[in-house]
Amino acid sequence: MKMISSIVGGGLILTQQSVSYNNGVSMPHSAVPGSVWYDGHLMKVSTGSGWEIIQGDGVHLTTSTRLNDVVSWAEKKMADEAREAELQEKFPALKQAKENYDIIRKMVAE
């Protein structure tokens, strides 16, 4: 699934080279889309199927609408889990029920 649709240079990106930078390290052939690689001269970003040089001093990423769905789901999931943890602290019986459920779920999955 391709989530990054395009990459366009422009704007402002600040880079800082580490004192311990090792220019003998080779750029990986593939990486997670959006990963950034700086080789001491050029900044590159992974598309998931290759690397594109970031032209200029900035970058604009265009993402698919699927990424918005994933982020919305993750935000809802985190809020639900925080609320669940809060309720379990407030109601010990709920915490015990959840622990029992987790044990049974693990046994069934094996």
C-alpha cells in the first residue's frame, strides 16, 4: 500500500550533522516510507520503493486519504485505551474482568 503520493522540495528544513557522523555507512536499499537519509551532502526521503533527493531546503509530502483513516483510528484507539485504563483504576472489578479476559483470550489464541 503506497501512502506517500509525491514529494516536492520547498520551504525550510534544518539539518544538523552529528560529530560522530560516519560517511562509510551505506544508504539502505529500502526503508519505511517517509524515512529520511542524510549522506553529508544530500538529504533523501524514502518512498518505500526507492529514495528521492529533497531538492531545495524543504519538503512537501502528499499522502493518500488512507493515511488519514489510519491516524484517525489510532487517535480513537489511544483515547479508548486511556479511558479504559481510567475506568479500571476506578473500578477494580473491571480491572479483574479485563485480566481474566486477557488470560482466556491468550489461551484460545494458542
